[in-house]
Amino acid sequence: MKYDVDSNGYYGQFGGAFIPEMLYPNIEELREQYLKIIEKESFKAEFDDLLKQYVGRPTPLYFAKRLSEKYKAKIYLKREDLCHTGAHKVNNTIGQILLAKALNKQKIIAETGAGQHGVATATVCALMGMECIVYMGEVDMARQRPNVERMRLLGAEVVPAKSGSRTLKDATNEAMRHWISNPTDTHYIIGSVVGPHPYPDMVARFQSVISAEIRTQLSSLEGRALPDKIIACVGGGSNAAGAFYHYLNDERVELIAVEAAGKGNESGKSAATTVLGKPGVLHGSKTLLMQTEDGQVVEPYSISAGLDYPGIGPIHAHLFDVGRVKFESATDQEAMEAGVELSRLEGIIPAIESAHALAALSKLELKADEIIVINLSGRGDKDLETYIKWGKY
Ligand SMILES: *Cc1c(COP(=O)(O)O)cnc(C)c1O
């Protein structure tokens, strides 16, 4: 695969493993073991079985008739919103908990911002009877009470990060600190295609089940495996990486990533990394990053907690750099309108993250009868408060 990670963990100029020396043993163990483990037949069989019986895969590839009529194209929705826990994130946490077991780890740690990845992690820890600690910024804990309680109900310990801005970045630091002190019995589950190598590649492989299914499903529905366009939203980029993965070398398929433009890319309140970012190092890898002249990370903003991240995974920085993936961005308002539109036209309330992907429909030039697949990364139940506050429906 020509867009694949190289043996040093790079996608073109992006990627690598920029970590404190204290973390070398942890990362080195993962780097040496991950492919050996996840390519074993017994691992694949257990992973596939859990995805089927526990997560509910394959998720449908649903032909959205009324949405198609409106945009005059053939639009299919890949229904990741129907996964257990309500989003694609569980595909990755299932994979990583099996990997942790294979590495003989007894404890799991994770960091979480809005709480979605924390919930997906607490879920698989309960499933496997493993101890789970989730680090979360104190400010985020107050903002995301229902997810904190979900994690607790699932048996996880949620530890507040009380330093700095008391948000995701500080939670990540605390999780790293914990991991450094407990390298032998603990595995750290990262929630997107970010972090030091081998995390981005590992997470992309676990999420690639999405595009593997799209190929099979589209073949039987349309008699061809290749759609004309695939659209996905990008926070760190794991649902997009999963939806694009098995199409990267099929250059005829146009791949479109949608970032969050917040209140507009010139407003100072945006999270559109490819528009506003420059190369830099974030969370252990070289990537595109929103930063000041002297390299301080700029606080991103989006109405959607899952897209509110100042970087993107190195695979996406590379795909942007070489032009394989086209990047668009959608504002809060465009996403909210697209979310209401899908609710009304199809009876599906999307996560606000996923609504950003839907918002691209009105920005793209679509040809009649073009086949478009939109990755519906999650369901909107968690976002009801935000829909209510926005109010225009
Ligand atoms: C977390 C989340 C995202 C953003 O994460 P990616 O790694 O970019 O996929 C998108 N959609 C939903 C529903 C999420 O929960």
C-alpha cells in the first residue's frame, strides 16, 4: 500500500515517535509486538467474533432515499451510529483490549475529552473484567457529567486532571505519567489515529473494518465495490481513516475529509487543522498542528466535542500533503443545519461530529447518479443538549 506507514512509523514527512525516554520500553514493546499479535488467525477470529456478536457488525450501508432526492445523487450512509455504545470508537477499543490481553497486561488506562472514548474503553474493560482508569480534565468532567457517570456505572475509575487548563491535553499528560510508572502491567488505549508510532497504524487497522464492509456491501447493492466519493468527518481522524483505508489505492474514488470550522476559519474559533495548522509535534508524532508563531498549541474550538482537537493524525497530514484526500470544513451552523436535515429527511439524528460530514453535501459539486458514501460516525443522543441549546428546529 503506497499510503501505508513505513517501518520507522512515518507517512511521508509525518508520524514517528517523539516520546520521553522513560516511555521507550512501553512503546518499543508495542512496536515489536503489535503486528505479530493482530495478524494471528486466533486474534482475528476473536476480534471478528466480538465485532459481530457484541458490537453488532456489519453495520448497515443504508441507501438514504430522501436525502438522495434532495441532493440529486445516490447517497449511502455507513451506519456506525448503530454500533454498541453509539459510535465507531468501540471498533478500536475492542481491538486494543484484545492486544492488551495478548501482551499479558492486567490494567487499562485511557484519556478522554468529551468522554466518548472513555465510555468505549470502560465498556470493553467491563467486558473483559479488566481494571480501568480514565483520566479526564476536571473542567471536562463538569461539562460531560452523563459520560462520567456512564464510565462509573461500567466500573471504571475516573480520575480528574487538575493541572493546566484541566482539559484533554492535561488528561493525556496524567495518563502518560501513569503509564511511565506502570509499564509492565498496564496498557494505554489511545482513541484515535494519533500518538506515537505504532498507535496511528494500529488504530487505523482496527477501524479499517468500516471500508472492508463498504466494499462488500456496495458490491452486492450496486454491483461495484467503488463509490465515486466517500465523505467522513475528522477530529483525530480514526473514523475517516477506517472509511478510507481499503480505498486509498483506488485513485478513482474521491476521498473527502471534513474538519470543524467552528464559528468560521477566520474567526479565531475553529478546529480546521489543515487550514490553520503548520507542521509540529503533538502527542508524540509529527503532524499538522494549530500553533502560534513560537510553537505554542492554539486552543481549538468546535461545537462538537469530538472534533475539538488542535491536530490531526499523521496519516491525514500526509494524505492532505500529497493531495490524495480533499479537505473541506463545515461551521457549527452548517453542521447543525445538516444534523436537523438528516433527522427530518431520514429519521436519523446524527452525532454533531457526523453532521459535519453531512454538511459537505451542499458544498460539493455532485453529478446525478453519482454514488456517495457518508460515514455516519455516531448517533446524536449524546448531543441532545447541544441541539436544544441551538434551538432552530
Ligand atoms: C470521537 C468522535 C469523532 C472524532 O474522532 P475521529 O478519531 O476523528 O473519528 C467523530 N464522530 C464521533 C461520533 C465521535 O464520537
